[in-house]
Amino acid sequence: MEKHKKDTAYIFKSKFWALFFVLLLLLAAVLVSQVVKKMQQKRLTEFTEQGLGLNESQEKTFNLILSLKVPFTPEGNLLPEQVEAQREAISEAQEFLIDEFGDRIEVYKVYTTLPNLAVRVNAETYEELRQNPLVTSISEDLPVPAN
């Protein structure tokens, strides 16, 4: 009977510590996600102010890659009819954004398999794109030097 009490106490303590560590890990995950989110916001601000040089000139143009808010699954994981439906959704989102911005954006690459667009814009249009709910992320399209 005494051994049973010790076993029960041990199990209780081990469950307590297991729960404690799980909660600690969850708390750490939440804190890390908050830190990452703040870092991403800071990086976006730095990108906006320095990478694009928005303070230099309103006339300067920028080459950007826009990611659009379209559900996306790599095509290798889709059936042929799903591939076509996904490509159609991507095309519709691209056309919608192009129509919305008209001649304020110059499209120099339309992607058929990814929900992205490569565009050239001025600083004012860039700010409008940042606020657009269809645009999920913006990256500067920089040349990559060959090795």
C-alpha cells in the first residue's frame, strides 16, 4: 500500500511537471511568435525607408515582387483539375490587381503557377500596394549576381 502511494505521488508529480513544461513551451512559442512578428514589422519598415529609398525621390521607380492573397498549394500535390482551378484563381487575382492600379503599375512578369506579380512602381503606388488587402507581401526584385 505504501508503494502504491509513492507511485501515485510520483505519477502526480510527473504529470504536473509534464503539464508545466508543456505550458512553458506554449508560452515560449507565443513569445517567440510575437518577437518574430515585431522583427518582421521592423524589417518591413527598414525595407520601406532604406531598401526602397522612399525618402530620396517620389519619382524613383522600384522593381517589386508582389505575393497575392490566393490560396496556394504546390502543383505537385494537386490533381490536374485542381491545378487548372488554382491557376485560374491566380490569374483572376492578378488581373483584378492590374485593373485596380491601371497605368500606375508596370507589370514586367506575370507568374502562371505562383500567386505573384513582378511590377515596377513609384513610391506613392508602393504605399498604396502596402495597404491593399489583396497583397500579402512585397519584396524588392533585386538582381542576383552569378557565382
